[in-house]
Amino acid sequence: MFPRQQSVALRILVVACTLVTCIDVSAQNDSIVGKQEQLPEVTVTETKHQQAQRSTTPSFAIDRRDMLRMGTTDMADALHRLPGVTLRDYGGAGGMKTVCVRGFGAKHTGVSYDGVALGESQNGEIDVSRYGLDNLSALQLNVGDNDHIFISARQASTPAMLSIETIAPVHAIHHHNAPSPHLTTQLRVGSFDYISPMLRFEQQISSQFTVWAVGDYIYAKNDYPFRLRNVSVETKERRANSKMNQGHAEVNMRWELNNRSVLSGKAYYYDNDRQLPGIVRYYTNISRETLRDRNAFGQIFYQTRWNNGLSLKLTGKVNWAASFYDNGLTSSQIINGDYWQREYYTSMSWLYAPSEHWAFNYAADYFLNNLNSTLPTDTRPLRHSILQTVSARFHSNRLTASFRLLQSNYINKEKQLAVNEQEESGGRNQHRLSPSVSLSYLLTDGLRLRGSFKDIFRMPTFNENYYYHFGSKTLIPEKTQQWNLGVTFTQGYRKSHDYGYSLSLDAYYNQVKDMIVAVPYNMFVWRCINVGKVHAMGVDFTARWQQPLTDKQMICATANYSLQRVVNRTNSSSPYYNNQIAYMPKYTGGASLSWENPWVNLSIHGEGISSRWTNNEHLEGTLVNGYWEMGTTAWRSFRLTKRNEPQTRVQELSLRFDLKNMFNKQYEIVGAYPMPGRNWQVTIGYQF
């Protein structure tokens, strides 16, 4: 810890630990028009999908039931069903997965877990593979600033935000009077020695206080077969050095202090010890790389409101993360390294809604990030971040309009251990104003137009500023602007039922200036500089249709499609000018069709992307072919208690079978990282 910041960090840590450790995501949604608020007397009347259709900016949501109908088995599957998303997947259950949205790189995409943004100050990219679906209630992708103004300033500081929401406790929803435990267990097994047990336990201590704990573990050998082709010679190989041991546990609490106030907390721990198979090479399969990731955090959340239209949210978080990399080959020039990150975060947000038409919000966030490692640089960077937003929203029967102004302050320092731990100026400090505006207009029943603009920027990561023989302290932020014009149409969905059809079509134009790129200084030293420019143009389309066939049968179909042209506009005299950016496909899409019935529910689904280049120069031999892969899912639940015994605790057994990549398509998402071919998973669950 840095001496001058130790007292500040300790104060934040004491506050966070005193209140237990935090957050129940469902309490963090915007409440100014009754959309959703998990305070005791408010009833949820709209699904997240219906809310997304009414949003002033592109917003796409899939809940737990959607995930089952679409046949999703992991986070990568779920993200492929969201338009505008480009996923980098390094293969197998243990492969790192990062999210790019509409041509913006993964460093521009924020990820929140139960309402609080996840931090990654070292490289800026969140690995979403560590978050499984078994404890998830919903995923929501918001592009730009939408009409949810009652959020933290940090959630407004990225071009796009992926929200991961976990399952709320049963008792917090139904308010049972008699305290009783609720248990959910699950076991999933699959190809390539995949096994994953999960346990969730809830206990209502009183009518106002509930605690619950979740734990899961994943082991996978990941030695899946693939074909390696060298000109005219094709050989059968197996992925090697790909074993993974991953565990996650969290403890939560929710305390309804009264009918207007709620306090919730979370303590979270994640540990992944895995081997890294690396790229596929000809004539050798040697790889001994290993990586261990560990992450622990505690969060607190408090929300209250008064009769005068005033509401308050307070959030606090302490986060610790570590990664330990070992190359395993003594002859390698790659340096082994251990890294430790810490973050101390607090947020306050006020909402004032003087009438049903107007609402105003002020939010202020502060967070401190620091990093140290075992690298020979002896540099320990830290960053103070102070963000403030002022927002306004107008809502009528037809028109919804929102405006937000974000004020950002970033103060950088570093400590050089080689010079008596002297604290010095770090990367450039930054102070900026970032506006955004969005609106939607109801033309006719179910038909809406929406438009939005957002100006925002991305601070350089610690690696970009300080990494040995790579970083540069003179970097300035990457500046981004995004425009969107779209239309949504919904027919049939009402508060009393959840069937009908909905469509959305959005066209967008984005640009990034002062993009940070690495250029060679000499044969051995590269430097990060601000020279890049990227323009992105595209169209996102989604469709959903749900229709009952009989009282006990339902058919549901979904589809998403994206067309994007993401091009290099750095130097008009360069032969690479106007080339599609590396790993950005022009076309992505997915579709699913499910049939729910009293016997065995069935789903068939597919997803695919077009070809991509592995570099911006489009060199010969660097084109990664596109693909379309399909799978099928069958599931059934059995109620173990009789329906005519209402006082009996409900017990349920669920069975599920997934066949993935059913036609054994060999493909790659990241070049030279083959994905698994045909594989299966069987899941059995029990709850009461």
C-alpha cells in the first residue's frame, strides 16, 4: 500500500467491513416511473425485455427463462445472442472471454455485477468467463446512456455496459411469514471430463432479514480433438495443457429496514487455477504455461426514499485481485510475473422526482486503484478517480428524453522502489466533461423511434502507461463518440401475459480518436502511442416471437443479426487505410426455436460470424474463416409434491441435456485457438 493513501484506503475498508459486504442487484434499477424497484410495497409489472423495448437507447436483455429456451450453457453462449457483441474466445471451458460492442474494443466495455461496475486497472479487459449462468437471473446490455438515470456515475463512464444480475432470494420476493430454508443443488457433467457441482442455500431469519450463500466448482480437462491442416497434410490432434480448476463462492444478505429502506451486502471469492494451451503450432505440442487468477471483494448497498420524491443510494466496495503467471519454459524470453490489484470504491446517488413527468439525478463516485508486481520495473502505479454526473429526464405518454453530463477527474501517481520508494508523477492527469442525450417517441401503439448521442473517453490502463519496455506515461485518453437511430415495435405483450412479438432495428455510427496502439521503437522495445483512428458503422436487428399453442404448450423464436463495418482511418496514405479492424467480423447472428410442452421441452439454436482478419494489415494467411454452429437442448422439470397440498414445501427435480456443435464444425474465434467440436452436457438439479 502506498503510504500517503493508506489512511484513505483504511477508512473506506473499515466502512465497507462494518456494514457487512453488499449488493442485491434487483434494488438498483431505475424507479422513477415504476419500472422496477425491489422495495417491499412495489410490484414488478414489466419484464426486462419489455423495459428494453421502451428504452431511449439500444438495450437488450435476456432473463433466466430466455437462456433456457435459447439453449445457453455458459456466458459465451448467452453473449452470442446479443446483437452488436463481438466475443473473443480462446477456446474451451477455461479459455478467456472478453466482450467488444459495436466496434469498441473490450477495454471500452464496462461490466457490472449486481449493480456495481467491475474494475480492471491493469489491462482494462474483464474476463466474463468467470461468471457462470447457474446463479444468474438476467443479462442486459445497454449501449450509450439510456433513460435509467438513477445509477452511479461510474456506470455512465463507458460506451456500453453489460449488467450481470444474480438470482434474488425467494423470501425477498414472496415475503413468507414463517422462516424456512430454501435449497438448490445442481450437478452438470459433460465431454472432456467436465464436471460442475453447484449449491445455493437461502435462509429467512425474519420477515425483514434474509441471508443466502452460493458456491460452485468447475473441473475440466479440456483435451478436445481438432484437425490441424498444413497445406495438403491434415493430422488429428488434441488440445493439450488445457486443464482448469475453478471455484466461486459468495455470501449475501438483505435487510428490509422498513417499507422504504433496504440494506444489502455481498462477500465474493473466485479462484481459477488453469493451464494455458497457447496457440496451435506445427510439429510441436509443448506448452507448460499456467495462470492462477484470484479475486475477492465485498460490497455494501443502501437505498431509501421519502414522500417528497427524494431517493438516495449509497454504495461501497473493496476489491482485491491477483494473477500469477508462469511460462514454464526456462528458455522462453517471456517474463514470469505475479500481479496484485486493489480498488476502494464508494458512490452516492440522489434522485429527485417532483412529478410523474420530471426526474433529476446527481451522482458522485470516488475510487482508488493501485497495482504492484514482481516485474523488474519496480513501478507501483496508483490512480484516484472522481466522477460526477448530473442527469435530467422527462417522460410523458409519448415522449421520453434524457440528458446527462459526466465530469471526470483522474489523478495519476507512481512509486519507484529503486529510488527509495519516492512517489512521482505518473501518467497524465485528466479532467473532462462528457455529455450524452437520448430520446424516444411513441408513434403509434407499440411503435417507437429512438435516437441518442454520447461523447465519452477511455483512460489508458496501467499496462499502457507503465509496462516494461511497452508503456508510456505521455498517453492521453482514447476519445469516442457514438450516434444511434432506431425503431422498436412490440405487439401483444401486456402486463397480464408474456406473449406476442417484438422487433428492433438500430443503425449506428461510432468513432474513436487518439486510439492507443503499440509501435516498435527498436527491435526489442515497443511503445504505446496515440495515433489510431477507427470509424464504425453498422446495423443491429433483433426479433422475438412467443405464442401459446394450447394451455400447456408454448412456442418461442428469437433472432439477432448485426452488420458492422469497423475500419482503420489512421493514415489515408497507408495501404491499410479503410481496412476492417482485426477480429471484427462484418456479420454476426444467432437464432433459436423452442417448444415448451407437458412432455419434454425442446430447443434448437445456432450462432455464427463471418470471416475475420487477425491483424489490421490483412496479411496473407491471417484470415480466420467464418462459421455457423448449431446445438439442441431438451429439458423437463418434475414437481415432487402434490399440487393439492398447498402447505407442503414445493420440491422440484429438473433434468437437462445439451448437445453443442451438433454437426462437429471445426472453427476458431481467435486465430490458432481451435474451439471444441461436438460435445454434450447433462444437468440434474433439485430444489425445495
